[in-house]
Amino acid sequence: MSTRDFLVELGTQELPPKALKTLSDAFVAEIINGIREALGSDADSLLSKAIIKPFAAPRRLALLIENLVEEVPASKTLVQGPPTKICYDADGNPTKALEGFAKKNRTSVDQLTELNGKVAFEQTSPAQPLTDLLPAIVSNSLSKLPIPKRMRWGASRVEFVRPTQWLVMLFGEQVIDCEILSVTAGRTTRGHRFHYDQDIELGAPGEYADTLLNTGKVMADYDVRLETVRRQVVAAGEAINGIAQIDEDLLHEVASLNEWPVALTGRFEERFLDVPEQALISSMAEHQKYFHVVDADGKLMPNFITVANIESKDPRQVIEGNEKVIRPRLADAAFFFETDKKKTLEARVEELKNIVFQKDLGTLHAKAERISALAARVAADMGEDQTKAARAGLLAKTDLMTDMVYEFTDLQGLMGYHYALHDGEDHDVALAQNEQYMPRFAGDELPQSAPGIAVAIADRLDTLTGLFGINQPPTGSKDPFALRRAALGVLRIIVEGNLDLDLRALLVVAADNHSNLKAREGLEDKVLDFMLDRFRAWYEEDGIPAEVFLSVLAVRPTRPLDFDQRVKAVSHFRSLAEADALAAANKRVSNILTKQGADSNATVTESVLQEDAEKALYAALNGLQSTLDTATAEGNYRQVLESLASLRSDVDRFFDDVMVMADDEAVRLNRLALLAQLRNRFLAVADISVLG
């Protein structure tokens, strides 16, 4: 089948830089999905030679598809209708059911056939030019873009993320005649706003990228432009014997702001280096979109790298302009820092009473007091200094009252660390001011100081119990207080920090620290279940099957470190040759005990044992008792399960040779007690019947 190249480009006013890549990906995906849907079941083969090339720049979204088929081929579809027996009356005349089916398929009764006892119609769809469908496909794609808030412009009622300016729709050399979002399709694109502010006519889709690059001074390829920015920024850093620090989010934003990026290096006064460097970095990145530079020792240099959207004949003027802009920004940061230091964090504790944390949970001052009390308990359970943890918790939110954090919100915690050191606070207490927010995201570093660990756990548990206690848990995709992330953060801190903390016990304290909770009864268990369920995704990422996680969840250990050790032990046990048979046996035992309502703590009377098989199982269990008790006490669950795996032959023999439900009640109850003893030994680790 013959093919042509297809190009669509929508020109707009400047698109939101942080959303540009997302918009481009969605635009391309929806168009491809629309084309595939139009081509039907043969889409894979028909698109096998097609080459997809997305483009995205500040003022345009575009897509080039090379070797796109020219038409949707003819197809036949068999449509089945009602059973034949209800389609004709006793005299052989068509019933309303048959006539209705024919009418629905726009045909006559005589064109219908019978297939497998039902009326059928072979529907033929003639071949159709793809150009007839592309406008609707593109329009549908634009309507589905992830745009939180659309805007209108002028007198038009058309809505889009930004006002539209032009539209290119070419199929080969042919313009596809259509109108989308109030702009009529043509072959005219536009160049760079400053370097080539003119219309550019395209003869064919394949000319698009090169024509824009060479004539229009626009790098339309997003990935090419991104790497160009990266390369230029790195080179600019090396030119001043420094190392440019490239934040990926900032890199994407800068690439989305520029059509023709040119990296330039500026400088600021060294006196500003007395300010905590993260404050300077935030000021440069957030407000000016500058990249900072460090020396070989990792120390911030008094330089910045900006990316201009123009290749100036006099770059010095551009650099000086940026230096004039950044100077007052850094001066503000220096002023905030010096002003904030005039008041200690301790003196700001009282100010927290003026800030509401949540209307039903009180002020930040109340939260700070709860964190302080709970952090002391966490520290005590860790065997660490309670006084330091309590102090760190009380000061934890005070830097929110400083001018620096008010201006640069992402510096919360970090500025608390610097101000605490200035105030003469204990070094670990100061560290905790920053570490309380760790981990901030998946894979982030964890707190290391004991007060930092205690406050990080206490803060999250206070929020979790508080929100659950006023009946505001996460629902579906809505989690405004990031409770899922908070729960996972606590689990990471405890497990990766090798901390033997009882989560349920801490949740009881956290819940009791709140006053007037609407749903206090059973709160600690609700939150515990929510938190333990976060392990599910954790283990999925590690390739551990869900049934392994569920087998441990079934016995509900309340210590996350212990939970993790059990999961790893069961995961190992599952690889043993005996695992499947013992899992099946455990399921059988569980069913028997449940059905009979057996006492799980009943003791076995050796003299009542009759069959050799039950005597052998009893002896084997007793022989393992000392090993199992020691290993269980030490938390060596792997050894427990490996030892129990040796019982496979005895368990198999028991079920082959022994009738559990004996007529003699004493014998029956004794055998149930033996099975309960066997099951309890496994339940000391996990419910492995879940594995079967």
C-alpha cells in the first residue's frame, strides 16, 4: 500500500514550560492511538514502516509520521443478530426482531445469512482516504491533552491551554483542508520570534525540522534542544574551571523556554557566599532559571549560567543584564538570612500558635508539642537521648516563621539547621531540623542522627493518626496530605535503619497525644493496617510475589523490621523443593482446624497417639523444638522455615496414613492438637498456606 509523510503542527503563544514535555507526549500518543483505531485490526502491519518523530518547542506542538499509509483499507465485519428461531413466524414470515436487525445494519432481510443458529450480516466497509479522518483524530487528541485549566481568548469560545496562532496539516505535499481550534490548516509555519519573525512555507513534511533549524532558527526537536542546553551548560562551567550543576527538572524547564538556546556565564559578588549556599542556589534556580557552578572541592562559585533565547551580537550586554537582575535577588536572600538570625528558633515557638496546621487538629504549636513528646518516646525505644529528640521536635517547625523560608519554601528544614547552629543548639538537634523531612521522595537519603530519625518518624505518625482520627484518610487518587508517602517514609526509616521499633505501640502514643479525635476507637489498628499495606508495592518493586507479602501480612507483625525479615525468609522458603507440598499441607490443616473449631493452643498427649505416622510427626516436632525456639527468639526466620521444611516427609506420611477425624473423641482431639501445633510453628513466621 502506498504511503506519504504526514505533518501536523499547532502554533500557539508560549506554552507552560513545566508542562511542555507532558503535553507533547500526550499529543503524540493520542494521535497514534486515533490512527491505529481507524486502521483497525491490521494497524500493526499497516504501520510497520511508519517512523514517528515528535517535536515540541515553546510555541508549537508538532508530529511528523513518515511512511503513513494513504488509506484505511476495505474491511468486512460479520455482525451476529438474534437466534434464527425467533426471526420467523410459523408461516415463515420475518418477525419484527429480524426486520429490526436488518434496519439496524442498513440492509434488507434478503441480504442476511445464518451462522451457528443465529442471523448474521457481513458488513463491508469500503476503503477510505486517511486524510478524511486525520482532522478529527488531531482535534480529538488536542481535546484530551492533560490541561488542568483551559483559557479563552478574544471573542472566541474556543478553549485551549494557550491562544492558537497557526496550524500546519500536510499529507505529502497536500494541505489537509480543515479548521481546528479556530485556525485554518495550511503549509505555513513561523520562525524564531527574534531571529526570524517571518512565515515559512513548507513544501513537504520532511522539510520541517531542517527548515525550522536552518531558516527559522528554531530547534523544534525537544530532545535535541535539551541535550544542546546540557552540553552548553557543561562547557560553560568548564570554561571557568568549574563544574556546572544540572538539576534535571530545571534543565527540562529551560529547554522548554527556549527555541534557540545560548548558554552565557555571569558573576555575582563573593560577599553573597556568606549566605547558606542552598539559599543562593534556590534564588538562582527558582526565580531566574540559572544553573549554579561549584569548584573541584564542591564549593559554590560566585558564578551562574543562564540560557538565553537569542544569539546576541553583544553577549556582554545580555550577561550584564542578568547580573543586574540576580544581584537584588541575592541581596534579598542575604538580608533575610541576617534578619532571621536576630531571633532564635526558640523565640519563634510561641509564634506557631498563630498558624493552623489543620482546623480539626489545631495549630502548628500544638503539633510541635505532640511531635516533641512522640519523638522522645521514639528515642527512648531506640535507646537514644530523649531530651535531644524532644528539643528537636519542639523546634521542628519554627523555621517556617522565618523570612527566608517564607520566600523560599523549599528551604524549610535546611534553614532550620543553619539557624539552630547559629543559636548554639546541639549539633544533632540542628541536624534534625533538616532531617525531619527525609526522605522527601522515593529513593531520597534517610535521616542519620538519632534526633533526626525520632522527629522524622514522630512528625509522620502524628499526621497519620490525626488525619485518620478525623476521618480524612486518602481516598482513591486523592491524598492531599501525602499520607501514603509519609507511611512509606516511616517504613523505610525503620527497615533500612535496622530499627527494632514497634509501630503499633508508637501509634497508640501518637493517637493519645491528640485531643478530641472523632474516630479514636481502634485508630492505631486502622493506621497500622494502612501502613503495612504500603509494603505491598515495596516488595513488588523488589520482585517478591504478592502471595509472599500476604502470607506475612496474615500474621500481622507490628514491627516493620521484623515484617521485612519474615518476608525475606518466606521468599527464600518458597524456593525450596518442600515449599509447595508444605504450603498445600498448611492450607489443608487450616481448613480442618477452622471447620472443627479446634483449640489452637491445645496440648498433645503422647500416650493417646496411636499410628506410627502421627508418633513420627510428634517426635519430629519435639526434636525441632529447641532449634525453633532459639531461632524464633532471635528473629532468624529463615532457619525456622528451613528446619520446618525437614518435616515434609513426616507431614506427607501423616496425611497418607492417619485418619484425623477418628470416631474416638480423645484420639480426634489429640490429632487436631498435633496439627494445631504444626501450624503454630509455621505461623510463628507467616501463614504459608497463602502460598498454596
